[in-house]
Amino acid sequence: MVEYWTRRAVPGAVVQADGRTAVTDANGVFSVEVPMGTVSVKVTHPQFHDYVTSMNITAQRPFNAGELTVQSRVRAL
């Protein structure tokens, strides 16, 4: 998990996927086991806008969701 503009890791984000929950580590990395099929994913963090997506998991093996990005709630003036 990284911030959209700076590409910095986002630690402490809560990731909910198919009723399971994980928290990103200091490097913005998380792991959660989900069943095959379409999975809804929601990421929340108090300093960032919520991120919601769905993924189609097609195999029962480790699935790399790639780099998810969130946008900061802080706006430059």
C-alpha cells in the first residue's frame, strides 16, 4: 500500500477482504487469505481516503494484488 502522489508506504492501513481483516506493516505490506471468486476489498486509514475495489481470485495459491494506492486527505494550498 502506497500513497498515490509520493509513492511512500502507508503503514497501519486496515484492509478488509471478504470478511477478513489485515493491517499494513511499516512497508505498507499486508497478507490476507480469501477464497476463490470475486472478493470485495476496502482499505481505510484516518489520514487517507477510503479505497474500495473488487478482485477476481482465480486460483488457490498466493495471489499478489500488486501495488494498491491511496490518496491523502491533506490538500496542498
